Amino acid sequence: MSYPGYPGAPAGYGGGDGQIDADELQRCLTQSNISGSYKPFNIETCRLMISMLDRDCSCKMGFNEFKELWAVLSAWKQHFMTMDKDRSGTVDPEEMRQSIASMGYNINPSALVVILKRFSTHGMIAFDDYVACCIKLRTLTDAFRRRDQSQRGVASFAYDDFIQCIMSI
């Protein structure tokens, strides 16, 4: 299957069913060189990307979902490149703090430390990990906002609801 206009989806992907799973997405993104290197995206990041847009819970991505992902990835790539002031191909903790703030997230310093520990390697965040962080921030914030009906920064979760929110990404 070929998705015209989307260089990350060359012919032959989709397993004949028009759907892309995490392994196929990993190959597509690696071949597209969107990360700026030919190092494969982490398979867990690919699973996160699919889960972010998987409205039918198929654990796969169709054409419309792929188009939406490509648009989001392209925007995150542009943002990442803007934040990577020294053009090292990674963002440092201060660049990551600025990036998160510029996306509209109000993260306190202790939450930022947790994010940096989770997504950095030797204190630097590569594009793959940046994408994983962006997905988690977006998905968890969306889930929180749906439950914060008064929009005061306070939400109530039943345990099962909390587990579903966390485990669905």
C-alpha cells in the first residue's frame, strides 16, 4: 500500500489490509529519516504514536490516522529543530523546559525533573524520546482535561479509570 505524498509510507506497507502496525510504522519512519538519523525509532515510541490516534482500538493505523500522525510528527520535528539551538540533534534540559512551556504546558520544576529523567540519555533528549514525551504530555493532558470539568486543575479518577488512562498510552 502506498500513501501518496507521505514519504514515510512507501509502497508495500500496510500488510495488505491498509493498516500499519507498530513494526511497520517503525520501518516507515526510519526510511523517511524524519528523526534525522537512520537509527530506528524505538518500538515503544511507535506503539505510543499508534495509541495516540487509534480511535478504533485496533492497535493499527489506517490512512487517515497516518495522515494525522504525519502532520503532528512534522510539527513536532519543526519545534524540536527550533528548540535545538546548537543543532546537536538533541535538546538539553533547558531547551526541553522551554519547549514544554512553549507548547502551553505549565509544568512545575519537580515534574520537569521527572520528565527529564524519563526521557533523557546522559542529560540529552533525542527526537525519538522527544516525540514519546510529547505524546504522553498530550494524551495524559487530554485525559485529565476531560475529567477536570471545572477547569481548575483538579480531577477525580476512579482507580480503574486511572489505570485505563495510563495504560492506554
